[in-house]
Amino acid sequence: MESFDLYREAKGQYEKLIPERNDGLILLSLYAKCKDQDFTEVNIIAIINKIFKEQGTEVSRIEHYRNNTIILRLQESYLWRNEIKRTYQLKKYALEICKNVEKRLLDKHNPAKIKRFFDELYKSITESVEQKKDFNEWVEDHFDLRMPQLVSQIEILDQQVNDSVNDFKTSVKSDNQNILEILKEIEIHLEVIKEQASELKNAFQVSYEIDEILTTILQQADSYQYIENIQKVQNFHDNSRSQLEQVSKRIEKIKPRVREFIYDFNKQDFDRKTNKFIDYLLQKSFVKKQGSVKRLQLPNRLSSFKVTSTQHSLVFNIVPIKEISPKLPVAVSTRTVDITKRAELLAKAKKWKQDKERIAYWTNIAFKELDEHGILYFSTLFFKILDGDKLPVAVKTAHSILRRATKYKSKYKIDILQHAINHTTNKNISLWKMTIQKTK
């Protein structure tokens, strides 16, 4: 069966799927006024005329022809016409487009809401694992429902950064006298966005705990049927964290440019005012003679002074010496160290580092064997790891290998035969017979 080619299918009917600018504005206006209720041709024509008038298009003789052409075009994909009642109604597809636009514009940054979503996801997946429910059902019933709203929050932050960048570019080119205040507001707004990104990043911390549960699910005997959805959830977590990091980095790059422009603007403004003041003095000042002394008379009744002077005015300055009061003694606080807790943390960190190194070591061996021989007997390697390391290292290594192999589907192929292979010594541990082949 030939695979579906979205580009090829959409290219021939693009206008029917995505309305052009004016058609889209007409649909949004109809949706705002009528929602899913009926409306007349008079309503449509009034909206068309309003939109073209706002764009500066004058009323012409062909206005009637233009309106009919637009209405007929909209009927192809976006409007229903009731011949009996002579009314119109938005089609379901048009309603979905308008609702998505409305939702996108109404959605606001809400890290507390995202934190609540993740808490609910963590609670539901914990219950699912404890009750031994199907993991794929959890993805469908919980994760897929929450994911669009989680993605939307990151996109809202990114859009706010884009808006600030555009405001900055517009302000730089503007002749507005209050440009300095505008730029300072932009800088403050960027700092607010950065704090929001940090709050959202904190809300995503629960995703690490969900990832730990996914690792536990991979240890189950039937985990092969969950691999695709586990990868889907983990990829979403990784991409979300990366996108939030990108938002913060963009802000860090933009803020210095705003500050630099403010500094340059202040410097140029100071130089401009200084030059203007000196020019004013040169134009308005004059020299007048008083007896044998020439004096420079400044404008606006400012004090005059001699052009040349052989005398020096002596000034006696008194500098008072302030007594410095002695500082009160400060009590030295004694620090206590919980030796037991510190030892536990060090041991935990050391074990985590050792496990990470062993996982990387076995993963590299696996893909080295794949590159050299073109095939990896995964089950054999798993038991080999188990003989040299503990079970968690073997499971996490398996997860690492499978995750990398599924990421590059075009390069590697995973074959799973539902035939259990038991460990030679520990009969309680078994694994499906699995091989990974290099396709390229």
C-alpha cells in the first residue's frame, strides 16, 4: 500500500484547507458574531465590505461581483448554505480553525496549571503501574490529552519573546521621543518572560520522576509493546526541556543588545545636548569692554567673566572629619555537618556515576558490535551485562540501546521473537529473544 504523502495531497487543494488572509478574517468575524448559528448573506457582505474598507479599498462597480465570488469560494470548504431558509452556517472544519485561533490568542502563561497537569500525570501513571494496567491506555487517556496544553505554554513564551524582539526593532527605527522608556519596558518584559520560563521549567521537574517510572515499565516482561509510546513520552520531555532552555538563551542574547542600545542612545543624547548647548553659547554670547578689562557676557543674565585674568581666586575648603563609631561585635555562627547524611549523599552520587559509566560502556560495546558485524544478539548481551553488573544497570543499558536504535529507525531494525530466554543461573529472569540489525 502506497504511503500517504501530505505535501503532494495538500498541494493540489491548499486553498481549500488554509484560507487566504481576507477569507480568514471574514471567517473569524463570522465566528465571533454567530459561532455555530445561522447568518444571512447580508451579514457576510457587511463583513466583507468592512474588511476591505479597513484596508483602504474603495467601493467600485465590481463590488457585487467581488462579494459573490468570495461567498462562492467560502462555500467550497467553510460555509454551508441552506437553500430553503436562504441562510448560511460555518462548517465543522471552519469552526475548528476559528476555535484554535481563539484559543491560541486567549491562552496565557500559567505555570501553576502546568504543575498541576504534571502532578496529575504522575499520579495517574503511578496508579496505572500499581494496578498493572495497560501503559498504552494511560498514554491515550491522560498523556495525549494534556500534551497539547503543555506544548501551548512553551509556544506562548516563545511568541512573547518574538513580540519583544519585534517591538525592539520597531522602537530602534522609530522617531518617538519616549523611545528610552519604551526600551526600558521591553527590557523589564524580557526579564518577566525569563522568570516565567524558569517557573515553567520548575513545573517540568515532575517529568524526571515520570521518566523514572518509564524505566521501571521497561523492566516488565511485556515492555516490548510499550517501547514506541515510552519513546514518545520521553522525547516530548526532552524536547520541552530543550525548548525552554532555548527561550532562556534567546532572552540572554537579546537583553545585552537592548542595554547596549540604551547606553549608546544615552551617550548620543548627551553629546547632542552638549553640542546644542555649546552652539547656543557661541551664538548668544558676546564680549564687552569694561574699562581696560574685556569680559565675556553669557546669555540669559549668566555671570560674566574676564577673557584673560592674571589673578587667582583663593578658595578655602573645610573638610569635616566624621567620627567612625566602633562596630558591635558579631557572634560567630557555628556550622554543623550531618556526617551520616553527607556520607549517604556521597555514596548515592558515586553509585549514580558508576552506573552511568557502566551503561555508557555497555552501550558503546553494543553499537561497536553492530557496526562490525551488522547484527547484535540483544538477549545474549543483556545476560552478559547481568553477569558482570547488577540488574538496574542491565535494564537501563537495554533502555539506552533500544532508545538509540528506535531513534534511527532508518539505520537499525529491531526484531522481537516472543520466545522467552532464561538466564543460565537465575531462572527468574527471562527476556524475549531479540536482535538488532544494521540496515545501512
